[in-house]
Amino acid sequence: MHHLLPLLVAVPLLGAALLVATGRRLPRVFAEITGFVVAGGTAALALLLLLNSTPPMVEWVGGWLPVGGESVGILVVGDGPALGMATLASLLTVAALAYSWRYFDQPPTGHTGTFTALMLVFQGAMCGFAIAGDLFNAFVFFELMSVVAYALTGYRIDEAKAVQGALTFGVVNSLGAYALLMGIALLYARTGELAMTKIGRGLDATAHGGPDALVLASFVLVLTGLLVKAAAVPFHFWLPDAHAVAPTPVCMLLSGVMVELGAYGVWRVYGTVFAGPGGIPAADLTRALVTLGALTAATGAVMCWYQRHIKRLLAYSTVAHTGLFLVGLGILSPEGDDGTAVYIIGHAGVKAALFACAGALLDRFGSVDEHALHGRARQLRATAVMFAVGSLGLAGLPPFGTALGKAVAEEAVGGPLTVVYVAASAITAGAVLRLTARVFLGLGPRPQDAEYETSGSDEEPETSGLLSRIPDTMTTVPAVLLAAALAVGAVPGFGDLVGRSVNEAGSGGAHASVHWTLHGVLLGVASAVLAVALAALAVTRPRWVAAPDWAAPLRRLQSGHVGDYVAWLLVGVTVLGALALPGVLGS
């Protein structure tokens, strides 16, 4: 079955090409059906390959096999984590296309199918990045994913905000891509190889007492590119600006899987390229990822709490949870890897569902401003329930998949880092519960505006006009996503299956059991209770949780000026290098 691996990329790209070639002559409904069938077929193929991924599959695309140990071909790898991420990306693409059925204004004459074609290219790029076995082609798919994401973010090109958000996205992510490419060039110069496993062996073969400055530079540059995509602090500034203007189905993919692919890339690249004696010592990788992860979780949680723009609030929640993913991966243990993998799957369903619900508010009321919507959405009972359920999923309330993954990761990290998990999940969930109480129930007084807050009022709906009722697709899709996130933690043996797949690919076969523990359940319940308490406090005593003076500078850092974001990216490169430097000095 390994010969089928390239089809995960080829099928959606061919589907997109078909839509572009025939879009001028196709009715819109046919274009959307074509996109849905192609995306669904790719998802089915990814799932079929995933179920047959033991032992891992390897394919040299086009039959360009290595000769004498040397290779120039394109290598794709089909192990559990790679195919798991490809399956997740494909299923979320199907969900986003189902959600957007007859969703946007009718596209201009002659451009039918444009949005669907872009979504298929995005799907193919994400699948390609997930299964790439060599660094250069991982970069190619990385860039294809980014370019399509720029176009999708600025899809509503007639709005200045959309263009600005897409431009910010493009500049920051392009700089991350340049850093990744320079890191790959350094590794190629040292080893003469591009396949990840062969680069790792080459670094080990040329190591003389440990890593040197070239290895450190390549490590910092490669991780910079991946952490920009993962929206880790201080590389994260593009994410809230992009989510604020991107169409809702695109937000479902950006937060549901693209950011997670950045974290997956960090795990994959370190384990195959830099984990040996010629790479970066484990202690230095742990120091870098745990430090940046904790900083990301804390910053994302604080910024999430003080947002009134609902899509930006959810975007900062993604930043906070990305920090938790990095902490879990950074401790370099089978338990940490397993817990993070389950956490990512559960988070994808919850976050995509919450963005889908935010899109329903936008198209019903022309606003995603928590203050302006105060008490206006009382009749949207189904959307209100899904917002509340999604917030409890963010908090890690059992039996959600987020709760199971968080519980396993919390036990793996232990000590003070457990507090980071509980606090970040509770604060982000509390923010979503707070807006649920205000928007759907009209509880509490209308909050006071702050001068540096970004409003979500007076937004243009993404439909042809304000909806008088929410279409069934816009309620069914988030409901299914939340049910799937719940099933990740509730279905017996699913978490253990995910953990075993991850361990076989990245932990030398070491197996850590993924199961519910009393300690994990209690921490999940504690996070949910704390989230409810914070939301109640915010609604009943808004002055008690008003933004303190120390939070104002942090919030003003999200200036909207791309030059500021570039400066912070350079700061991040410096910090990452400083955190990894002790290993090089010690050698």
C-alpha cells in the first residue's frame, strides 16, 4: 500500500486543477460537490493507510530509489503520526467544506470553484508536509501551505482589513520559511543529504565531541520556521490578525490543524535530525521548548482573557494551547508525546467547532464583538449550547479528548508545569464561557470598552446578507466536531492506540499507556470548575477582572504593524539560540 502514499497529495491537487480548468463553465453546486468528493476521498485514503501503517511505509516518489546509499528522490513516510496528521487535516477540510456549503456570496462570474480549489490545495499541502520524509520537500509543502493560506486569509479582497491581515500573515510566515530554508542549506552543506534520517546519521558521523556552531545555527533556523507556523511566542503575532479577517472555514483549518502541524514538525525534525550525538543535546531542547512553551501558554491565556473580538479571543486560545503542546513535547518522554498527540486531536475538534459557532454569530448579526452582542443571541440555543460545551472541552473536562491528552501530559511534566496546564486551560475556557453568558444569556452589565481593545462590531457577514436563521450545515458541522472530540477521550482504547502509534514512530518502541487516572480526572474537573468560577466572576463582578495596568503593554504589543512583528521574530531567533547555546559551549 506504500505506493498509494503520494496520492494523498496528488488527489487534492488534481481536484483543484480540475476546478480551475472547468470553473468558468461549471455551476457552483457542481464545483462544491466536486470539492467535497475529492476532499472526502482523500480523507478516506488517509484513514485506510493509517489503519495499515504498521510497519511504517516508505515510498520514493516516481521510482527514484537510492543508488549506492545516495539519493536525489522525493521520500514520503507513512507511519502513525504522519498519517494521523494527514487524516486529521483531511477530515477537517471535509468539515470546513461542508460548513461552507453555499456559504459565501456567489463568486464573480468566471471564478466559480475558486474557494473550493484553494481549500483542496491547502489540504494537499498539509498532507504533503505531514508525510514528507526529507527536509527540502517538507519546506516545499510548508511554503505551498503558506501561500494558499495567504490567499484564503485575504479571500475577501474587497475589504482592507482582510488584505492587511493576509499581508501580515505572508510577511511573517515568509521570513519563517526563509529561516527554515537557510537551516536546510546548512545541513545539506554539512551532510550532503536531504532525507531527515540520513541527515541525522550524517551529523552523528561528523560529530567530534558534540554539536558545533553550524549545527546550532541550523537547529535555530529550522525551529524558527516551524515555531512561526506553530504561533509560539514571540513568533505568534500574525495569528490573531489573520484569524480576525480570514473566512470562518479557513479559521477552522488554521487553528484546527495548521498550527498543530508546526508543533508536529518540531517533534519530527528533532527526533530524526537533531536527536543523535551530533545534534542538539536533549537538555537544551527541553530547556528551549519548555521555556518557550510556558511563555506561549501564559501569554496566550492572558491575551485571550482580555479580548472582546470573539475570533481573536479564540485565536489567542489557540496560542495558549500551542504552548501546552510544546511543553509536552519538550520533556522528551513517551508519556509527553502520547498525551500531546491525543490533546492535539481533541483540541482540533473543539477549536474548529468554536470557530464555526463564531461564524454563525457573524452571519446572523454582522458582529463578533462580545460587547455589542450582549444579550442579542438568546434565540440561538443550539449555538449557545455548543459554545458552552466547547468551552468545557477547552478546559479539559472529562471525558473530552482534550482532557485525556492533558491528563497524560500533566502527569508526564509534573511539578510546577502542571499548574501551567491547569491555569492556561481554565483561563481560555473561562473566557469562552464568559462570552457565552454575556452574548447568549445577557448576563451581567454591559462591560466598559478599553482604548486598546480591538472591536469586532460592524463586521461584514460572509453570506450575501444577514441570515434570518442559521443553516443546518452551520449547526450540524460543529455538533459533529464536538462529538468527535468527546469520542477521542470516551472511546475505550482509542488513546492507547494513538500512544502506541506515536511511540513506535518516535520513542524507539518504548510504550507508555494512555488511560484515565484519578489524578488526571481530578485535574480536569478542577480546570473546568476554575473556568466556571472565572466566567462567573467576570460576569457578576466585571471590575474585579478588569485589565490591570501591567496587562496593557502586553496587549499593545499586538500593534498590527508588520515591522513590529518582524522585530519580535528576530528577538525570538536570538532567544532560541541563547536557550540552545549551552550544549554547544559544553561540547
